[in-house]
Amino acid sequence: MSAQAPEAAAIASSPVLSAKNLALVCCPVCGCDLENAAQTLRCLHCGRNFEYDNGIALLFWPAGDQASSGDVTGVVKAFYEQNPFPNYDDVESSFTLREKARKGIFAQLLDDNLPLTAKVLEVGCGTGQLSNFLGECTTRTVIGADLCLNSLRLAQEFKLRNALENVTFYQINLFRPPFKAESFDVVLSNGVLHHTSDPYGGFKSIVRLIKKGGIILVGLYNTYGRLPTDFRRTMIRVFGDKAAVLDPRLRKVSLNEGRRRAWLYDQYKHPHESKHTFGEVLEWFEQCGIEFIASIPTCTGSPLLRTERLFDQPEPHPTRMARFLTQAGMLLKGGAEGGLFIMIGRKRAQ
């Protein structure tokens, strides 16, 4: 990693939230307003102080029985502290991050379709690559939030090195999010909820943060699309890491050792995951007042194009047969992208 630029050092030396960020956050314990106070954030009601780590606001607070040592949250947090994902190997600047992100259709579509002045929250941002990428648009307000401090440190280091001043990172617990209700135009949670003990509970927790008419995007492992990964995981467990050659991504000669290890551990050695169907998430949408807009992969049979308008025209509500065929297609394609599928919805006005 290169040394921090002077601008980055100046940002790091002043861990104070801007007025626009203070307007979005609240105490994770009592839900009341926070204020800047002598290198900390202080709750105006309960008086608790929350520290910073090089500009990262530490607002994680256990929820319910999460204080117990056996809770999934603690186990997953410990895993990612040791194995941040994804890493920043081969990504040294905003330019190289943009080049990497726009090679894939998903990040490009998000960047092209998100409003230029949107308030965007990424819940479970990991090392913050997507948040930093979206935050290159200087008119957006982008917040990346995660429970793993080591991952957030990588995100913050990149942000400071590239002077991305409209991106802010927080350590949080998604079951006690330190954000005010209906504060965000867009909430992203891609590849996160299936690593919690209560995915639907986590979904409900973040839905309340979206403004009426705002967008939610949630990515989860698919029950059928994940089967090839489950098979490879069993082979790795039985025969050791040499069986990882079964994964097409790990066979790529272009992968360096850091990226290879990050994918291996995230996909095959993670301590907890659940799997879900299109129909299940549609039920979540209905129960939480979310109108279905689109899915990736689509349930219409049409390919996802780089010119797609993600949020403008809702797809037809997918029938049971359309959902079955899409999920069967994910299985037949060998569980590409780890069997991940994405559902996009809009919060109803009523």
C-alpha cells in the first residue's frame, strides 16, 4: 500500500462527522441524536460516548443475546477479522478500482442508475470497494457499514489515500443500526444477510432505514444455485485445499495468492451461511411493504444488459414457473458467482 497523501492525513487527523452525516446517525443503544464531542460521538440522551478508529465511527452494539460467546454474529465477526473480503490486491487507486468495478455488469449498472444526489447506505460493505466506487460520484452521500473493523480499516485506508470525502465508514451491528428511520434513498445489502442468525429479521431491520419510495437491493445465496458450491465444499473438507481446483474461479491463472485465498475462505470455509429462494424473498418484500422491481438473474429469461434501467420499469411479477426455471438455470450453470441472486424492490408510500 502506498503512503497516505497529505489530504488523506488531514482527513484522518479530524475524526468529526459532518453535519449531513450527523443528521443520519443515532445512538445504537437508545436511538437518540449524537453530537461531536472531543474526538468521540456522544449521545445527547444516554450520554454514551462512541470512539473513532482513524475516522471510522465505532457504533457497534450487541442486540439481544448477541453478547453471548456462541452467537453467530460474534463467530462471523471473528472470521472476517481474520479474512477480510474482498481484498484490495491489484487495486491501488480510484482509477484501478473503477476499471475493476466496471468490468462487471452489476457495479456499473448501480453506478449508472443510482441518482447523482442519492443518500446510499451499504450494509455489510466488507472492505468497502463498492462504497468507495459509488462514492467517486462527489454529489452522492455514501455510507459503508460493517461489523468487521479490519475490513473497514482497508476501506478507510483506500478512501483516505484517494481523498473520497463524501464516503463515510461505520462499524455497526445490522440488528441495531445506528441510523435514523427513513434516512436513505437506497439501501444495499449484497451477500450479507445469509451470514446472520436471522436473515429475515436483518432484512426488516434495514427496511426501516429506507425512505418511502426508496430502493432496497438484497443479495443472497440461492438454495439451488448454491448446490455446486456445497458439493465443492464437501470435497475440500474431505480431500483438503487441493480440491479447490474444482472451482472455476480458483483455476484462473490471473488470480494472485491474496485474491485466491480470499475467495477460498469466503466461499468454502465460512462458519455460517443460509440459503434462500426467489419466492421466499418475494414474501419478505410483501410482508415489509416492498414492491418488486427486478432480479439478477432476471426471471423473464432476458439477459441483463449494460444499458438496463434497473429502477425505472418494474419487471412482471415472477410466476412460480419462471422462478423455478431461473433457479434451475443457476444450478445448471454450476453456481456461477457462488449461487448469489439479487432482488431489487421499492418501498411503498403506504
